[in-house]
Amino acid sequence: MNNGPLTLMAVHAHPDDEATGTGGVLARYAAEGVRTVLVTCTDGGCGDGPGGVKPGEAGHDPAAVARLRRQELEASCEILKISHLELLDYADSGMMGWPSNSAAGSFWQTPVEEGAARLAELMRRYRPDVVVTYDENGFYGHPDHIQANRITMAALATTSLTPKVYWTTAPHSMMRRFQELMREFGGDAPEPDPAETAAMAEIGLPDDEISTWVDTTAFGGQKFDALAAHASQSENIFFLGMGRERFTELMGVETFVRVQDTTGAALPENDLFAGLR
């Protein structure tokens, strides 16, 4: 498959996504000598501006937000010891239903074939042994996450490469624990809307449908610090309020569904590179 170093490629939508879902595996495999390649598809311009100002509010400057978020992304990559950062630099599409979804140049409006061609070029350059991205619903329905899945799978189909391919997910047991922690840390916050609670319960998969459980406990501190590097988005990064110990307790295992494999490695597995070493 690849005569060079073992290589992991993670395809993410925005700055900070690399830390949330895959910060543990990126740090772990970098420490093991694996070459780690992060592809970030958008500029993150629909994130919070200084002081938490939201897109569409007075004082929100998407270009300035994108510049800041790139600096934060580079800091996160340094913390996680990511070997190579590649930026597709499409405009952030915002959450599903936002006007920015239809903006010219947004990732959501980009033809899949165009994004896939650019990503396929990177795949041919780096020849990854493992590729990680989101599932077909972008884990929780974000348009840029969905588009990242689409261009990844389309790019793979246009190359002769046969890496192991994984989609990020979360076990329902962890989502239940996450909801408990949200209530614990919410203090005097109002009771969550039942519809929102039900929707969150549908995120991820039943535990027995998850193919791959990777222990990243030893790298919990790095993952925490990588998330903290995205300080401009701290209002949206609930996990930081837990502190390192509780954070590592909840986030010390990263889980995936294996969707492409030629190694025949037995499932469930505890290593993205099972069958490749």
C-alpha cells in the first residue's frame, strides 16, 4: 500500500474539529512515529468573533475570524504534533439553515467533484494508510461536515489507493454520560428541551455497532490543550469547563466505524492501524 511511513489523514470541516473528534488519535499516532496529515476544509469564518459576537451581529467580520482561527488551528497542530496541515480554505457554510449556506464560495455550495479533485491530489501525494472523516450525516447534520464526508468518499473513488477508512462516531453510552455532565455543569440553566434531548440521544451509534475503540487516555492533556488553543470558540467548547481530569475521563477513548478495509483485521479493534503493522 505504502512504502513510506505509516500515514494517517484526517479530513475535517473547521478549525477545532481536529481536536474535538480526533485529537487523541492524532496525538497518539504522532507519538508512535506515524505521519499525521490534517486536511481542514473551511476557514471557520462563521465562528464566534471577539467577545463572542455571532455571525450576522454587528461587529462580526468573517475574514478577521478566519485569520484568527487559522492561527489557533496552527497552534493546535503544534500541540498535537501534526506532521502536515493542508487547508482547502473554502468559506465556512455555517449551521444548517443559515443564509451562509447559499453564499457563493461556501463549502456547501462547492461541487463535490471540485472538492474531491483537490482532496484526491493530496491523497496521491501523501498516500495515507488510514483516512478518517465524518459519517454521511456529518455526525450531527452540519453541512460542512456532510460535505467533508462527500468529498472524502468521492476522492477515494477516483484514486487507486485502498486505505482503511473510518467515520467518527460516539457510543450511546458516552452520549448519555455527556448529557449527565451537561446537566451537572449547567448549574442554574433551564431544563433541556425534550426534543433537543431526544435529538442528542440519536447522535452516534449503539455501543455494539462501533467497530473501533482507541484508547487515547495518555494523550488527554494534549487533546485538552489543543481544544483550549481554539480560545475564540471557547463559548462553544463545553468540554473545557470540565477540567483536565474529567475531560480525560469522558474523552479518553475515541470511537469509529470502519467503512473500508482490505486488511481483514478482526473487529472490534483497538487500533486504526490494525492489520497494517
